[in-house]
Amino acid sequence: MKETLFLVIGIALLQSILLLIVKDERSGKLLKMIGGVAMAAALLAGFTEFDYQTYAASLQREQAEIRAKVDSIEENANALHRRYIESECAAYILESAAQMQIELSGVSVTLAWNANGFWYPVHADIVLKDHHADTAPLKQLLESEMGIPLEEQIWRFEDESF
């Protein structure tokens, strides 16, 4: 490709020099036409030497790399979206517990992917500060509003290990 570029530049320079030398208008037009044909032939010759197989293989490699990067970005976005929803669910549980005057020291929510294409809560680990707290209203809220069944709600006290 570099050789083709040098050839086209050489033809253009030669044509310019010849046009400066020739003062006849008719000869000038003929030189311009011959120079144009020579440049077109030089450009076409460059394409006949072009390695289309290597170019095609290179394009396929680039497409595969781009696909892999897009897949990675989508995975990261999905994981980030999941973590965001988990934290929002945990915050909702903490706020609801505070409104019910139930002291919690921690909440962890696990999500699952729905066939309809969204994350939903399926499990909650809840750590209580007070051994005497009435958790029944919060358990009912988790089941009715968040869809976390009682058997998937794990309740512990602060002094117990996870």
C-alpha cells in the first residue's frame, strides 16, 4: 500500500512539473488526462495487490473481540443492577423495620432472575438487635410485599453467627 501511495505522489509531481514546462493549452489538457489515467491505474494496481483474506480474517477477529467486550459489559451491568436491587431491598427492609420500631443490625437479600426478565427477592437474612422484638409484622410485610416466603426468611440475633 505504501508503494502505491509513493507511485501516485510521484505521478502527481511529474505531472505538475510537466504542466509548468508545457505552455500550450491543448498539450496541457492532454497531460492532465494522461496523468489522471496513470494515477487511476496506480490506485487500481494497489488494490489488486491487496490481501483480502488477511483483511477478512482481521475483521472476524475484531468482531469476535468486540462481541466479547460487549458480553463482558452486559455481564458487569447485570451484576451491578443486581447489587443495586439487593441493596434497595435491604434498605426497604431496614426502613420498614425502623417504622415498626424493630431494631436491626443487618440485612442481606438474595435475588433470582425471573423468566419475565427481571430480578426479584427470594431470600433474606435478617439480624436483630433485640431478642424481645415482635417480628411478626415485618415477616408478614416481607412475604406480602416483597414475595419472600417465611421459610426463606432467616432471622438471627446479633450475638449469633451467620
